[in-house]
Amino acid sequence: MDNAYNKILAHFKKIQRLEESCELLCWDQETMMPKNGSYARAEQLATLEEFIHNLKTDKRIPNWIESIQAYRKPSKMQMANLNEISKIYDNASKVPKKLSIELAKTTALAQDTWAHARDKNKPEDLMPSLKKIIHLKRSEADCLRETNQDRYEALLQKFEPHQSNNDLKITLKSLREPLKELREKILSKKDFTREIKGRFNRNAQIKISKEVAQDLCFNFDSGRLDESLHPFSSGHRTDARITTRVDQSNPLNCISSVMHEVGHALYEQGIPENLYGQPVGTWCSMGFHESQSRLIENQIGRSHAFCEYLFPIMKRYFPNLDLSSSEELYRAANNVCPNYIRVDSDEVNYNLHVLLRYELEEELISEKLEVEQLEEEWNLRFYKDFDLKIKKSNQGFLQDIHWSSGLFGYFPTYSLGNLYAASLFKKMVREIENLEEDIKTGQFKDIVKWLRRKIHNKGRTLNPAQLVKNATGGPVSTEPFLEYLNLKFAKIYGL
């Protein structure tokens, strides 16, 4: 048994190393690669995808599993690894190699097409690529889906295992009206608003972001921070790479993006060394990955205590900052206002952005909506939810990189992450003594230790439902999230 088990682990470690290489190439494409490198990069990624697909569908895998299980009952950890391996093998075997390679190449080429279309505000330039990607994703979903499973749910499983699309739809749609009602109450009290004004040096923003990231326990010996068109995180426990984008009119956007990506990176850096390299030595789900980023960005980063920590740092870098106190910074960090851009959105409006994308991408995959209708439908629904008319495509459907990357099924994990984060934070407040004082003084080690113990150390040994119950004592629910928002903004805006 041990020989077969070691063989299968070594086999899947090769897969992990190749997938990490793909991530590194994608990071380079977004941050460093020269303009003319796009086609060669797409071919490189397609070639690696061919090797990965061959390894995932190796016919020896089921024989190894059978041999291991026939010898003696596997341990709990071995069984978790074998279950993950079986799932990887089954899913890869359902999708033709040609389709996997075509998806890798098409989405790699689409990155530069999207960046150009967004920069020039020319949606027509992206449409052929997007149409092809959606066609390929529909085909992939048809290969993956089980009997009576819809296409979208099949794609959702890649990011949120065991998540029913029907349950997800009920949960996310139940947020729409309470969030809009809270927003209306807040907008009636706009006298309480405080906004940052001025021009803020790019290099100074990056320096602040690095200082904050280091205080948050991001290990720069095992990671780095760079700029990209769209903030993202990639890598693994010893090489976690994060990016941000700089808005010279508002440094909070840069700092907030960095805190979000640091949350992701802390999860990667927190995977235990003894699990790393095994199939279960990874994140539980993207919903939980987003919970780590959203908790650091929002529950920590938009708190009054954090603003007390951040204010003197900002004053040090920006002596002319037009805020006179941490209280004013707190109001600026929690300014609620409908916004065109998801990543710059406040906590009240954010899930409405996600819900829009979730509903549209589900309809695109199910063929209820075609690519040619996408922009018009986006603009109509956006106006309905935000009472804002989109004037430029890069304020609308061109703003996100996800669809050009083929990440259909990813968007709802942001909202699931918000729900998980609220439940986790509620538990954290009860269990960490002097939490508020720690945040005020920039002492974040106990917070990170708590997250390590509750989430990071578990890897993928538990499924999302098990992990949320194990960490918080109950199932995922909208209640802690809505309670958190209502209490917080009632205090800020005097509701």
C-alpha cells in the first residue's frame, strides 16, 4: 500500500508543480511580459495544459487507488487525498484534451485583447474572443455535468465544491432587497459622508501598502507585491505573489486592494508544510479563499480600530492629507455611494455588483443570453440596481478580467466569501482578547494565528460546509453578514 500511495502522491506533486508554473507564467503576463510575447505565452500555457491533462488522466490512477484500498483501510488523511485524486481524475477524464488545450490557449490570448479593449473603451474588439470562450465553456460544462445538473453548477463546482446552484441563487438573491433598503437609509444621511480629495504620489502609495502588508504578517521572503491592470493574487506557500493598482486620486483604493490580496496570500502562506504538495494541501474552496481576503479588507481594514492604526501612517507619507483625524478616515473608508466599479465599491453595494455578474454569467452559460446582448443587458440591470447610467463600456462589462480568463462560476464566491467572513469575524471577536486594541496598535499576529488554526491549517481536508461549521459552529447564513452591516452603518450614519 505504502509504495502505491507514495507513487500516486509523487504523480500528483508533478501536476501541482506544472500548475504552479502556469500560474507563474500568468503572473508574468499580467505584470512583466512585453507586449509582443502574447502569442508565445498562449502556446506555452497550452503546451503545459497538455502535459497536465495527460498526467491527470493517466490510466494508472484508478489502479493505484484500487491497490491502496484493497491492501488495508486508508487513514483519514490518506482517504481525503484519495477522494481528491479521484475527483481530479474523473473531471479531467470527462473533458477532451483538445478542449482543455484550446481553452488554455484562447483565454491566454484573450488577456491582452481584454486589456486593450478596456483601455481603448472598444468592446467590439473583445467580442470575438469572448464569444469563443463562452462557446468553449458551454462545451466544458456539458462534459462535466452530472445527470440533472445544469451547466452553470458544473462550472461552479470547480470553485465551490458541493455547492448547489439553486441554493446559491436563493441565498444571493435574498441579499438584494435588504442591501438596497440599507443603502437608501444611508443615502438619506449623506451629511455624514467624508471623502478624500487630492493627488497622491504613486510610489508613496506602494510604500504604504508594503508597510501595511508586512504588519499584517505577509512574508515578503515568500512573496512579493507588484502593480497590474487588475489586482490579483497567485502562487503558493513559499512564493505568494500579489498585485495592486494605483488610483492617484484616492490612496484607499490601493491600500484596500492590497489588503484584499494579502488576505489571499496569507491563506496560501498558511498551508501547512506537511500538507503542501499533497492533493489536500490547498484551499478548501474559492468562497473560503475570498472569505480570507474580504475579512482582512473589510472587517479588519474598514474598522474604526484599523483607521486609528492607519491614520498616522498616511499622515507620514501624505502630510497634506485633507483629513484631520482617524474618525474622518473611518468615514472616508466607509463612504457608501453607488459606484460603477466593483473593486472600488463599498461593503453595502459590493454584493449587488456580484449578483449582477452572477445572474448574467449564468444566463450566458445556459444560452438564455448571447454575447451580442450582454452589454445592453448589463447596462439595463445595472441601472435598475444602482440608478446609474453607464456611459462607457469600461465602466460596465469590460471592467473585470474574469470572463476573458474563462472564470465562469467564480463571481458568486466573492459573496459567499463575504458571508463566511462575517461568520468568522463574529466568532473571532468572541475568542481573541483585546482584538480591537491589537488592531489599533498594528498587532495582527493573533488574528493571523486564529485564521491559521481555524482555516489555513485544514487545507482541503474538509469540504466548505464542514469547514464553516467547524470554524463557526453553524452553517453558512446571510444573517451574520446583514447584522454586521446594519450595526456598523447605523453607528456611522446615525440611522
